[in-house]
Amino acid sequence: MNFKLIKTIFITQLILITNNTYTQTVIEQNKPLNFFLDCHDCDFNFVREELPFVSFVRDPQLADIHILVTDSNTGGGGNKYFLNFIGLNMFKDLNYDYVVSTKQSDTDDDVRKALLKMLKVGIMPYYSKTDYMNSINIDLEDSGERNADQMVTDRWNKWVFRLESGGELQKEESQDEYSVTTEASAEKIIEDWKTELSASYEINRENYFDDGEKITNKQDTKRLSGEIIRSLTEKWSAGFFGAYSSRTFLNIKNKYSAGAGIQYNIFPWKECNRRVFAISYRIGLDFFDYNEITIYDKLSETHISEEVEVDLELIQPWGEISVGLSGQHYFHDFSKNNLSLESDLSVRLSKNLSVFCEIESQLIHDQLYLPKGDTSLEDLLLRRRKLATTYEIQGQLGFRFTFGSIFNNVVNERF
């Protein structure tokens, strides 16, 4: 007996049976598909106008496919969008990932068209599993935008430069206020290295007039910073940091800082669009030069400090969470320290209800810059100087509740 022939016949029959079963499954799935678009930067009205045959629902629990869109900044000043198509119900475990990159010069219309194009690509694999695919026409054509002239060497070698300047003016009979801000930056971001330089200068003036008397509040802020980051592995990174600052409000005439740090991300950095759990350690040297003598009788001082920071970011179909916890202290006096917490949480509790919470808090014990002497009433009211405090906290808590039709895809923007 020819066992090879029997084996061939058996495999052929198995393929035919499997294919027939799959075809039958496709025919039985002839029903509308519900998509939930989870995208902060998408123009939802535009998407619905361009995809009238797609049923978008407001409730992720009633969706057959959850489209989760996240984004990150690119080295060229644009954005990279990550589109995760997550299959639910009968499409469970049928997931697809796509990427859309935009340039800094792209307009909002360019961005929304690029996202729309990838949305069209992403929904096709799911419609291909149903009979509804027979009602859709697909047209493919070359964009015609590719040419050899565009394939040239980058004369800027990945460097991106930005300049920004502006001002604000407010005036009335008894007071006037103006501010001028200038910012500049240069950055080069590639897979193995990240280099950033930035500088800013801000002037704020407030003048108050009372019975011929003029009261002026002057606030100047200068900042200059630079960092060089090296990617060591898919989870480890190291870097060097340097900065200069001057701020009237904090009694700091000049502050020079230099340091180094190392960072470990529990998740690979290639997954940073969905999850990050990073632990960072920095050690640095700070030199202070004050405008006025401080409460510690110092006009200048130099100290070594260290900082540990833990950052958690999760963007999932159930919601988003971002938590950053950092602690810092000076070696000359461990009691001079601070602890800060920043958190942003948004969770869907049910198909209609979600809650959100934002908290920023600090325990402050390192105000070395506080000027000596009492704070005058003018300084207090005009906020000319920072006051002594052991904590700062601000927060926001709320909920969102939606109800009504989940299938209304009609766009009407009249008036």
C-alpha cells in the first residue's frame, strides 16, 4: 500500500473540511459590526462622515472591536500614532497593530486623513470575516508621491530646531501687566541616542497705581538645560544632565546643576505606547547663588543630591493610569528633602460610568532658597516671593455618565 498517497489524500480532505467550516462560519456572521474608537486626537465627526458604513458605539462593552489609539512624540517634532485593533466577542484574540507617523509640518487635516487611512486598513480584516464584505468596494492606487528626489541624505543629520517668542499685554486705568516669553530648543532623537537642549527667558511685569503711587511686581525666569541619553539595552538607559536657572520668585540669582543617572524599565521600551514601569536614579551637584541672604545665612552654597523616581503608565481598553513618585535629598543634611507624587487615573466602571482623578502633591523640606526676614504685605499680595511651606497639594475628582442611543452615527453641524 502506498502510505505516502494515503497521507496526501488525508491532508487534502482535512484542508477541504477546514476550509468549508471556515466558509460556513463567515456566512453565519452576517451582522453589523460595532466598533469603539478610543482615540483622543481623532476627529470623530470626520471619521463618521468618511466611514458611514461603519457602526461606531459609545460603549466599549457593546463593541465587537475596540480601537485603541495612543501616540508619542517623534524626534522630528511630529507624532507616532499606535493603532491597536482589539477583537472582542466572536473576534476574541484577533488583534492587529498599525503605526502612523506624522511630521511637525503636517496640518490637522493631514493628521486626520492619515489616521483615517489606517482606520480603513484596520477594519477590513474584520469585515472580511462577514458577508458584509460583499457590499464594500475596495480601490487601491499608488499615491504618486514617491520619487527619487525625496531619497536624499538628511543634511540636518536628524537634528530639529525650534524658536518661539511671544508676549501678552493687559491694561486698564489702575493697573497694567505684560509678559514676554522666548524659547529655543534643539534635539536629536534616534534609536540609540537622545540629545536635547532647551532655553527659555520669561519677563513678567505688573504695575498698580493708587493715588499717584506706583507698585511694581517684577518676575524674571531663565532656564537652560541639556541632556544626553544612551539606550543600553531594550530596558536599561543611562544619561548625563546639565542645567542653569534663575528665578526671582525663588530668590535664586543663579543655579548650576550637573549630574548623571540610570534608568530601568520593567517593560521593553518598544511597548511604551501602551505601558511603562520605569525606575530612575540620579546623582548630581547643585550650586546656588541667591539674590538675598537666606534663612540659613547663605548667599551661595554647593551641595550634592540624589533622586529616585518611579513612573507607571498604562493605557488599556479599561482606561488609563499614570503615576509618578519621586524623592530627593541633599547629602549634607538628610532632613533637607522632598517627596512628590503625580497621578492621573481614568477608569471605566461600567458601560455608562467612568471616574477620573488627578492629584499633585509634595512634601517639602528643602527650601534652602527662602530669603531671611519677614515677608511684607506687598510681597504677600503680589506673590513676589515664595513662602515657607511643608506641603503643596492639588487635585481633581469626578465622574462621567453617558446614556442614550449607542448607534447614532449621523453628523449634523448646522449652526
